[in-house]
Amino acid sequence: MIETTDLYCIAYGCPKNNRNNDCPLLEIEHLSFTEKKDWIDKLDKESEEFILKHHSFCTKRKITKQGKK
């Protein structure tokens, strides 16, 4: 199930501190929080799902990478 609230949280900032170059939210990094909210509100469900899936995969990848150090 898609939680739009999760999108707002990750739009505010990457929980792992750095957005990768392939992050779909990188394009809105420079926007204010209100502008980010407006951008998210205009997304269709497919785009929301894509962003959340990407975020989940990316976070797991970063955690795995940190564990190997």
C-alpha cells in the first residue's frame, strides 16, 4: 500500500544523507518543502509507487554497503 506521507518524508531529505544520481527525487531537491508537497500532490499512483520502490531498494542497497565496510 502506498503511503503518500512516506513520500513527503523522503522528499524532505534522504534518510541516508545523500541522494544517488538515479534518485527520482533528485530533480526536486532544490525546491522548498511546500513546492515539494505540491509536486508530490500532482503525481499519479504509478509514479508514487515507482518512487517508493526505488527508495526501498536504494535504502537496502546503502545499508548492505555500509555493513560490508
